[in-house]
Amino acid sequence: MTTHLMKTRRAQATGALAAGAALTLTLGACAGSAGGGGGGEGGGDGFEYGADQSEVDELIKDLDPVTIKYQPSSASAESVMAPTGTVFKEIVEERSGGKITVDIIWGQAIASYAEVHDALADGRVDVAYTLPGYFPDEFPVIDAIGTAMADQPSSPFAGELVTNAVGSDIAWQIPEAIEEYESKGLVPLTPFAASGGYYNVCAEPTSSADDWKGRQIRIASQAQAAQVTKLGGSPVSLPYPETYEALQRGTVDCTLGQLVPSAESGIFDVAPNLGYTTDHSFSRTAGAYLAGQKFKELPLAYQQIIFDSNALAASGGMKAVIDGNADAISQAKAAGGEVKPFDDDVQETVGEYSQELIKQAVSDGKLSQENIDAIAEATKRQQRAVEDLGYVDDGETGDFDEWYNTDTDYTDFAKHNYENGKAMEHRPN
């Protein structure tokens, strides 16, 4: 068994931090955004990415300290998803020499996913992980990117890295996608986060075409609803916090979801059977890392620190997703469930219908054929890059909990993507 980049894991903050500290901003307002050409409303001088720490320290020494409220996806500091928050905090505070304090708000304590975009715009939260894919009418282009990601590589390790790298890069290349955020007073830091792949978690095994027929399956997007219907199931739109009880009561038979929240919420206690694709993928529900209007009031150097740190903190996000995938597969087995790929005919249907959905997104005008071609080209490029970085699948999905090394570090992945991707072109300047 290869050990995939045995590196030192970034230190993680322990203990939940107190919520609600006000963002202390003292400078006036006028224009600019993360992707704009100006210095932003806060003004001041900036620095080149990769500048020596001494240069950054000198630049910001006379700036007032600030505290930003950051709401990641994790429920707590003890969660397998905690690195989505703790790594960002660590990088920001180290790069700013402690001038920026990151106050982590666990468990969507300030604003649920249904209201977090409003909370960012009105200043209750300053930076957050959000789910624009839950609101396709408000973010139609971002949602269409998730649909177009339906045919990405399917594996709980290398496939996750490739898909997340492709998603972020493509979103930055589509002005209409960025405008969907900016028109609502939101500043994209990562405009499309593919997060984790989708697996079918069921009370009873659901691997064959007959198994799918008539099953009530909780879904997370319009594209997934169409895919489930095509397979003979009945899609159910249900807030994720209600999924455990719905499975327990038999209101739904399955949830088509990411493995990390399934592991974190104990879903495998009531639905231990896990089905997955090997040759095709279900569409992704768009996530995003966004800042609010107050971000633009910060001095330029602070904006750059936050923007850089968000990109590099993808190391923590990918660790949360991939460690969570291994944990979920282990939990399913421990609960006595079947962990098995879908039958070939089911996978063929998923693949064929994914192509139909992608063509529909183009015909609807949400994406162009050039966008679809760019995704295909980016996928090939990122597959080579991920392999060159040493992130290689060493076994099958069903045995991922056995061959995956939880000491794997994703710093090289995050650094390579930022330095070679489109996000760098949108760095505040």
C-alpha cells in the first residue's frame, strides 16, 4: 500500500470559539470587489502573492486589528469536517501576524444555509461556506456548473481532488457566475466548491435497476431529481437535518448525499447500505466560500491575506471531505451494511442521462458549449496534475477505509491549484 505523501498534518485549533464578536472596521467606503481591478473600499497598499513575511509585517504594522466572523460547514471543532474552519483560521492569523483574528462560528449558529447569503450581505457573518446549489432560481449559472460536473471522475480520493480543482477554475472563467454573487452583495472567494461526491445511502441495498424502482430518495438538486427519476426512483426534496428521522421512520428509503455529513449525522445507524458509481458521477450540488460586503471595507492587504488564505485552506477542506469519505465507508461496514457499486446498467443510465442534462444546460443558455469543452479540457489537465503531485488511488472505493492513509496532507494540492489556476487572476489588487 502506497502511503500518499506522508507529511505533517497542519495543526488544528481545538475547542469552539465564542461567536458574535463584531467586525472592527474603521476605514471608509467607495468601490471594488475581490475580482475587481481596484484596491477595494478599504484602500491602502497591497503585496505580491508569495512575498516574504517580513514585507507583509511591515506593510500592515500600522493597520488596526480586526476580527472576522467565519462560518464554515462543520458542526463543531471535534468534527471530521473541522479542518474546513481551523486551517483557514490558522493561515489567516499566521500570515497577518495576529492582526486578523478569525472567530469561527460552528454549526451555522448565526445563519442557516437558507439565510447565510443574507447574513453575509448585512454583516452578521463576514466569511462563510454556503450552498448556492440549494437555490437554483437565484444562482442558475452556478447550479448549471454543478450539473455539468456530473461526468467527473468517480473516486473518494483522486476523483474528489480533480473535481474540486476543475469546479473552482471553471466558475472563475464564467463572468455570469461571478455576477450572480456580486449582484447580491457577495464577494466570491471560491465561487464553486464541488465538495464531496454523491453516494446513495439506503435502509435496504440499492444497487440494481430493480432496486431503484419506486424508492423514495432524498436529493439535493434539480439535476439529481432528474437523475433519480430516470433511474425509476421518486425524488424527495428534504432539508438535510430532517433526513435521519425520515429514514428512521421510513418516510424516505434513501438519501443521495455526500458521505461526510452522512458520517457526521449517524445516518448509517438507520441506513447502512451504501451504493456508488465507478465510471460516472451524479451531479454536484454547488457549494461556495463567500465574503460579505464588509470584506470590501478592509484594507487591501487584509483582503489579500483572506483571499490567499481561503485558497490555501482548500487543503483543510479536501482533508475534511476525503477523511470523511473513509470514515463513512467504515461506519457503513460497522453497521452491517452493503458497500457496493451500482450494477453496470444503472451506471450506464447515470452516464447517458448526465450527458442529456449537460446538453440541456447549454440549450437553456445557462452555459455555453465552450464552457463544457473547457470543463473537459480542465479535467484532463487536473487528472495529470493530481497524479503528478502523488495523489493516486490505491484500491477500490469499497475498500477505501482500508487503503487510505489519514496522514495524507493536501497542502501541495491547494498551493498548486492556486498558483496555476484562475483564482489568482481575481486576487484583490
